[in-house]
Amino acid sequence: MTIRALILGLIGAMFIVSMTYLHDQVWKLGNMVGSHLPIFVFGLLFLLVLVVNPLLSLAKRNWRLRPSEMAVGLMMLFAVCSIPGYGFFGAYPKATVLAAH
């Protein structure tokens, strides 16, 4: 695990958390993170593998992301997808109040 993978994962996590509220509540476009396998994260992965990584390889060979770095970033994005969507903020408050009811 490199510092580059952690930084890219944190940037992606901040993007998902900040854009999910806008996407779901303000623009009312549906659920950005609607299930346990969000299509948004897989779309970013395909874009990274098919477009960004070959361009980085053409620019300089050392800039290319290794598969382990992509896996670290992907797992960070999957972990953070449970927070802004219905998984945590939609279900957790109801579950805690239901015990008192």
C-alpha cells in the first residue's frame, strides 16, 4: 500500500460523500449509491483502467497505477458508499429510535 493509493482513495471518498447528497436530495436524480454494489464505483474503476491508466503509462511508465493501488482505492470507495446513501443515514436513525418506541 502506497501513500499515492491512500491519497487517491481519500479524494474519491470525499467526492462520493459530497456528491451523493447533491445527486440524491438537491438534483433529485435517484440514488447515486443505491445498493451494495454501486454502479458509480464500478464506472470509476472501468474509466481508471481503460482510459486513465494507459494515458499515465504513455506519459511516464512510473506514473501508472499498480493493481494493488487500484484495489486499495476501490475498497475505500466501497467502504465509504455505506455512509451517505440509504445504508447508514437512512436506516441507522430509524433503527435507534425504534428501540425506544
